Amino acid sequence: MTQYRKGLVLDFGGVLTTPLVPAALAFEKRAGLAEGTLLTGLYLNPEGIRVTEELERGALTQVQWNEAAGRLLGIDPENLMGRIFADLRPEPLVIAAAAAARRAGVKVALLSNSVGLTPWNLYDGYEVEEHYDAVVLSEVHGMRKPEPEIFRLALDRLGLTAGECVFVDDTEQHLPPAAELGFATVHAVDPARTVAALEDLLGTPLTGRDRDRNTV
């Protein structure tokens, strides 16, 4: 007999928003950078990895990250994070599915490796405190995915065990540590497929019209 989950833990960027990579590529084009510059200059660069992880832990401010990343890329650091992800938009299918899950009695948490809240706030306009049962931002707690402690914190906020929950993330490397704790996991690569997987795991339809105006 299928045992349906009682809780849902969602990543933010790339799950509740449109994908990160197209936004980054659009920035590179606007900035006159070669395609892949952000990947090689920041996310495959040991110094870029270090400053990004420190940002996610709250050890660096977004302004400090902007300055460090601007130096690594050789570009203007002013509001760099906001400029890189200016094209991100809400992902209505998944946002509506999360709202439908809550209406069906599923507890829903947001678990995000955050990128600082000023001068650019990734979460502006999403009203996350209103629309989710728990909100865990890495910088607030000094830990980040894929560390087990941050998953445990989200579970504690929901009052559920990992075996009762589904975890969704667009970063595949974050899924195995969650699965080791007992989560069912979903790799978010396509919104419709993500919602279909959640319907199977939660045992409830999630594609009805959103009645809670949760499509920011």
C-alpha cells in the first residue's frame, strides 16, 4: 500500500522561480561576456566557490559578494547579484501546486541557499512567510544545503520526519543527502514533471486553479 507524504520541502531559485541558467546566460549577453563566463569565473573557480558558500552561510554580505565576484569577472560590481538574475520570474505551476498541497493539508516549507537580502532580495514579491508553513534561509542559520543539519532544521520547523516528507531541488547534488535522511526526492528539471511527481508522492491533485492568489 502506498504511503503518501505529509510534508513538502521546496528549494526556491529554479523551483519556485524560472530556471537560473537561462537568466545567467541572458545576463552574460547583456554584459557582453562570453557564454559560460559566470560558470568558469565563479562556480568552477575555487575563489568564486568560496565566496559564494560564505554568502550562503551569511558570512559575507551580498555587497561583499558583488565586489568579490566583480573582481573575478572583471566587471562592475554594482548590484551584480540582482543584475545576474534580473530575468528570474515566478514559476506559476509549482507555486500553485504548493498552494494546492497546503489546502489539502500538506505542510510546506521553503528551504533555500540564500544570496543575501540587500541590495537585491530574491524573495521580494513572493510573500514567503504568508504562503509557506516554514521558511529556512541558509544565511539566517549559518549553514547551507547539502549539510544534513539544515534539512533537519526544516523538518523541525514542520514537526515532521524526513520519511514523511518530499524534498524538491533543481540542484541534483542536494538530493542524495536528503535521501539519506529519508526524504523522497524530486529533481526539478521541468515544472509539469515536478508537479506530476508531487501528485504521485503526496497522493493529491495539485493542478487545480489556485484559489489563494499565490501566483505572484
